[in-house]
Amino acid sequence: MASLDSAPAVPLKAAPAKARVPVGALIGLGLLVLAALPVLLGASNYMLGLLISALILSGVALAWALLGNLGGMVSFGHAAFFGVGAYASALLAGKLGLPVLLTVPLGGVVAVVSSLAMLPALRLSGAYFALAILAYAQIFRILATEASWLTGGGAGYQRYPGLPTVFGFDLASRTGSYLLLVACVALCALAYHAVRRSHVGLALRAIADSEDATRVVGVNSTFLKCLMLMLSAFITGVFGALNAHIIGFLEPDYAFSGIWSLMPIIAAIFGGYRTIAGPIGGAVIIYLFDQIVAKGLIAVGHQIILGFVLVGMVLAAPNGLLGLVRKRARHA
């Protein structure tokens, strides 16, 4: 009789793994549903106005996070790109009569051109780069103020058209502006995702780990950082242009305000700047909290509450709100 030891081994079939939907995909789907809710539920013009401003901030926060996450550069001067894009689009539409839907991306292009003046700052790193970009933002604000023959100076500029009507749909209306901004934020998020998954994104992540090592194998880190700076400038310039045509008035202290440099940083870090959905969701939450809650508590200087909120989030969840949600979802 054959022994049990000589019997052929029967391979065991592994139990089929349960398909799991990525948490990021679920969060992205949730954001799209939340984006559609205000229109579907008939939100008031006041609430849509707040959401429009929050989406403008979302776009700038996404651009800031792209530069910080992929480019490895912390910027305190995104107000420069925001203001340049706003003035470029308004002047091209107001003085040359170009279509607004053409001047908006051109505003982003002009912001990219303005970023070329910052290329010498790429030799710097850390706080030195951040302060250099902040200085550029102040320079552009002064130039816009002094060039009163072109920009109207401190008196402001308002003789330019708003968003147009396309196929009978008024983009200048609250609903139209809101849906346009949702589409723009989504497109920028897709572009960010595409860059991060490309070979350029792989090289940038390698640079973040060890820039000296990547230079040894022939990666041009300065060139890749320059590309990220220009892409971030383009996105910020586009949202600056959209904001200009939505509000219908520009003046240097507003267009180049430090708020457009500070608030995106707070929003991106609060939401989780190493993700794509984090800066978007963080901007919406932070802006609505600031306007509805914080301003109700402290009418003047209410931004100080945002500082305490940010400190609390960094201490409780260093990876931001999205990182906290993902952590809880894994343990659920």
C-alpha cells in the first residue's frame, strides 16, 4: 500500500481576493457629487457666490500643491501669477477686444512668461526660494500700480467684458460661473494626475528623494523644476483670469494681495497637499469656514482662527484631512 508521504501534493487554490475600490477614487467621486449638489438643490445666489470664490481658491491651491509636491518648491508668491493672469486677460479683452474664452488661457500663458523672470530663483531652495518668489509678487504689484496708463493704477480697471453666453448658456450667471469653475478645477486635477503618473513625475519624485543622485544619472533637475514652475504659473494665471471676469473689477492691491499666496497654502496643507483631492476639498472647507463661521465670530482679523485650525490639523493629522479620512477608512 502506497504511503501517505508518496502521495502527490494537491495545490491549494488561494481564495479570490475581494476587489477593493481605491479610497482616492471614492473621494473623487464624492467630490463630484458634492459639486453637483448645489445646482441640483437650487442653492441661493449667495451660497453659489461663496462656492465660486472657494473654487477659485481650489484652483490656486492645486497649483501650489503641484509645485510643492512635484517640484519640491514652497512658494509664498503665487499672488504674482494670479494677478498677472487677471490683468493680462482683462486687458486683452478690454483693450484689444479678444474673446474672453480666448483671453482666459492667454492670461495663463502670460503668467508663464512672467514666471521666466523667476528662473534665477530656482538656484535657491527652501525658505530662500519662498522669500524670493514673495519678492517677485511685490514687484509685480508695484509695476501694476505705477503703470496707470495701462492698468488704471490704484484707481482700478473695470472696462472689460465678463464671461460670455455660450450656446444660450450664460456663463456670467452664478450657476454658469460655478459649473465653469467646477470643469476647470477638474481639468487641472486631471492634468496634475497625468503629470504625476508620467515619466516626468517619476523623475521629480526621484529628485525629491536625492537631487544629487538624479543628476549623476543624467536627470536635468533644474529643467524639470522649471517645467513645474511654469505649469503651476499657468494654472494660477487661468484662475486669476476667471476671477477677474467674474468680479468685473481689478486693482493691484486686490489682484496681487497676499491672500492669494497665503490662503492656498493653508487650504492645501489642511486638505493634504501631497494628494490631488486634498487641496481642492481643503480650499472649499477652509473658505466656507472662514466666511460663514470665523467671520461671524471675529468680524475683523478672522483669519487668525484659520491659523489655529491649521495648527490643530497639522498636530492631529500631518498628512491633512484627506490623509486622516484614508487612515480611518483603512481601519474601518
